[in-house]
Amino acid sequence: MSEGEARGEETGGFALSRGAWKTGIREALGVPAAVLASGYVGFGALASDAGFSLTLAIFSTMTIWALPGQIALIELRALGTAAPALVLAVMLTSARFLPMTVTLLPILRHPSYRGWHYYLAGHFIAMTGWAVAMRRCPQMPVEQRMAYFIGFAVALWLACLAGTLVGFLLSGSLAEIVTLGLVFLNPIYFILILGGEVRHRLGVLSLLCGAIAGPLMQLVTPQWGLLVAGILGGTVAFLITRVWRERDVP
């Protein structure tokens, strides 16, 4: 162990591996940051058009940092939804982060980190950072994983804050179709990330079943279509995979 690594273990936390932290930042400041920032340009413009203040728009990105939840916040607030229902709706849109957190944090765990480090990392778990970390972190020494993830995720978070600011300031000069296009750039990017990262049969089936169930459930119940499609698609994929495994067992 080098002297620098020894000092890192004594101080704990993110000093454990500055190299991994910088690597995370460097890998984020490319296509991932550009795509996410573009989506948040659209969000900033939508927030301005909906009558949000710049402070509130920036604060929502700082705290929620989940574009579907923030879009729901704008739409429901415009409809005059009561605050408890609005908070519940935003929480439901972010429920997908729970399984992401459960699967990622054990990979990041190391004795040198304290409890607040994990809470901080949990706040920065989002689709892009989770997908990249699930692929990259198992290839790294365990003591470098947290630093890499925090560097990657914080760089994306700052890019989204910058995008929100730019979109808010440019709201008057952006056509509505451009604003909506920027917002929908994110889900397209997420689909490409998931498609590229999926390696297991269950993941492939889940994507396919969700893609089929989504439009169908939207026709049946537009208000609950997304939630029902996610549960239904994942359940069907799980059952199909279970049947396949039972058949494979001699």
C-alpha cells in the first residue's frame, strides 16, 4: 500500500481514492452530462413557463433530481393539486430508485466509510449513474468504488443544475416543440443505456414486456398506466424466466 493510500484509509471517506474520484468526473463529462443537461434545459424552460421561480426550479433539481418527478411537480402544481397529493405523486415517480439503491450500495460498501457517506451516495443514485456504476464498479478495487461513483454522479448533478438555469433563462426563446424534445431526450437515452447494459435474460425480458405493456396500459388507464405497466411487465418477465429455469433443471 502506498503512503497516499495509507493516509486515505486513516482519514476515511472520499480521500480514499482521489484517482477514482477524478476518473468518475472525467467519464461523466461527456455524452452522459451533455444528454442529461439538455433534458434539464427543457425542464428549466417548462418550469419558467409554468410560473415557477428560478429558485424553486433550481431547488427541485437539487433535491428531487429525477426528471419524471419534476415534470409531475410542474403539471400537478399547475392543476392546483393539494400539497400532500403532490408530494405523494412525486414520491411514487421516484419509487424506482429503491431497487437501484438496494442493488448498488452493497457494491459500494467498504469499512472506511461511515453511515452518512451511504446516505449521500443514495441521494445521487439515478438511472445513468446507477447503470454505469453497476458495470464499472465491480471491475474496481472495493476501496475505489464509492469515490468513483460520487465523482461521476456529482458531475452529472451539477450539469443538470446548469441545464435548469440555462433553460429557465432561455425559456422565452425556445419553441414549445424544442422544449418537449429536450425533455424526452432523457428517456430515450435511458432506454439506450439499459439496452446496452442488459446482459441477463431477465433484464431483456423485462424491457420487452415493459415496452409491450406500456402502450396497452396507457390506453386502459392513462392515470396509472406507467405504474401498472411496470409492475405487470416485470411480473410477467419474472414468471417466464422462472418457468425457463425450472425446465433447465434436470
